[in-house]
Amino acid sequence: MGKLLKSILVAIAVDFVLFPVSFTFLPVNINSKVIMAAFGIAAFVHKCLKEKSVILAKRTVITAILAVAFSLWCYFSVFSNGTDDMTYVTYWTSFFAWLSAAYGAITLLKSIEGKTSLFSISKYLLIVCVAQCIIAILIDNFPIVDTLISKVFWQASDYYRRIDRLYGIGCALDPAGVRFAAVLLLAGHQIAYNEALKMKRSTLVYYLLGFIIVTIIGSMIARTTSVGAIIAVCYFIFINASIKRGGNITSRQLWFFALLIGMVLTSILVVSSLYNSSDNARNLLRFGFEGFFNLFETGEFQTHSTDILMENMWIWPTDWRGWMIGYGRYGVFSWGTDIGYCNFTLYCGLIGLALFSAYFIYVNMSMNTKFKNFYLISLLLITLQAIIWAKVATDIFVIDAFLLCIDGDYLEESPDESPQEE
């Protein structure tokens, strides 16, 4: 029981960073991310005092420099255009807040489990996403759950109900979908490469079931989730085809694929049953997988939101000065567009967009020297960010912050010290 309670504590800490939420008994600006950041800063200072030195990884320093450079360029754009829109001028503070908060959660994880790894953080990120999906379904079906949650956390419940969207605790709309998508990529990487995970059947079942739950319910919360799911599945197929080509198929591999196929078929049966028996489930599924329903019914993959983006929201600068340094104004209310590429270009020009892109390219590619077999996942995380900006300006740095903070020993970690066949 003690181990379970400790795991729950770590999961809550990770959740407070991944899906920040404000408390009803505290000022609204003191949210869970701020609390975890304060804890992370205190933990880092304690570590430095204990070791009598300040040690920062080169990748962390360079990433910080790029974040500050982007913020300074945004300030130049705002100053040059005579505006007061500080939206991304202060991005460097967001960078350090996310990084400090992630460090706080990782410090707690390390104090409880004795070490951190790509496996351990992927596991807890998936736990948190599964929990948020389950909570979203409970809120949707049992109003008392939302009432109880709202006594502790500030929730925009009225707004989410008005637009008819699922939501968890601080988990909703595109930010939730972006984080779900990135977590599914990390989970797919573990399933593809972590042989120790495949040997421990209970852990493997959890990963596969968690992946399916987040893909289905997460897509009902935000359709961006399905982008990560599709990329992760393609990645998994590619890795297995590359590794197994020309080799013999073992009994363990047969068992794995039999389990995978069985869980997928079971999920399809359960979802089909809910679709045919519940109007609410049918509406949620048609929203979450609108593109696939349209492809099946009309032969064309399209969604309502994508149509709006394509028809009305590709708005660009109208002069060379705007293309280079932007106009110093950001957001849908200034320009009538949600598209990230458009918003960044209109705000700080192509130079600002290039700096911000370089920031994400570097932080993800730098992970190749930290984790084994991570090169393709680095490219896919960058690809995911590139796809996301075609819809919204949300970024995935919260995931990168966790990756920066965990130990990098170049070895895939096992689900436990000595996994045994169950």
C-alpha cells in the first residue's frame, strides 16, 4: 500500500505540471504549475548547496539561450511596432516555469523510486493521461463529480458545456490534445523498443490499454490526440518491420501481436456497442473521429474545424517589414486566426518564427545524445510540433521539460529491476 500511495503522489505531481490547474482556496494566479516550479527551484538550490556546485547540462543551457533569444526578438518586434502586446516577450519566464515545475516533479519521482528514466516518466505521463480521460467521462456522465471537483479546482465548466466538449481537471481543448499526442509518441516508443516491458505482461497490458484509452477518449476531448496516435502507430509498425525483417518470429512476439490484436478488436466491439446504444457516446465519437467518419461516409477526409482553417484563417503579413519582424500583435482577436504559423509570423515575423522553430528542433534533437534509439522519436516530436502549428500556436515544451530533467544513461530502463515472465 505504501508503494501505491507513493506512486499516486508522483502521478499527482506530474499531473500538476502536465495539466496545470488553479485552486479555489488560493489566488487564481497561484496554480499547480507555479507551486511545482517553486518546489523545483527549492530542490535545485538544495542540490547545488549540497554538492557545492551548479551543474547544468549543455543542452539545457543552449535551449534556455534560444528561449531568451526568441523572447528578445519578440520584444524588438513589439518595440519597433509601438505596441504593448507582451504575449511572447515573456516566453522566457514560461520556459523557466515549465522547466522548474518539471524538475520538481522529477525530484519527487527520484526521491521515491531512487532513479529516473525515459521509462519511468513515460509511465507516469501515460497514467496521468489515462486518469484525465476517465475523469472526463465521469464528469460527462455524473454531474456530482464535476460539482465536487469544482469545490477544489477552478473549472470553466459552463464554457465547456456550452461548446459541448469533454474536459478533465485542467485538461481540455487543444492544449490537452497536444499533450496527449506527445505522450502517445513516448508510449509508442516504449512499446516498440523496451523488451523488458514486453516480458512483464501486466505492464505491457497497461501500456496497450492506456494507449487505446487515451487515443479514443483523448480524441473526444481534442482531435489533435489522434494525430499523435496515428504517428505513434506508424512508428511502431516501422520499427517492428525494420527489426524483424529477415529474422525468426519468437513465441513471445506471437503472444505480443495476439494480445495487441485481441485488445484492438475488443476495443472496436466495445466502442461499436456504445455507438449504437448511446446518443451521447455517438456524438462524442463522431466529434472525436469526424475525419474518419467523413472518409467512410463521403470518401473525403475532412473536419469542420479544418474547413474553417483552410477557408478563413490563413492570414499573412501584407508587406516586407511585416514578413521580417511582424506587427507586434498576437492572437485570434487581433488577426482572426488560430493558426500558429500565421500568428507567429504576424507577431514577430519570419525571423521570430525561425528562432522559435530552432528552439524546438534543437531541444528535441539534443535528446539523441541522452536516450538510446531516440533519433526517430526526436524527428517525430518535431513533426508533431510542425503539424500542431498548422492548427494552433500551442507547443509541446512541457514534454521536453520532463525529458530535459530526467536522467540520461543511454539505456532503456526496465519496468522493474528484474522483470519475470508472468
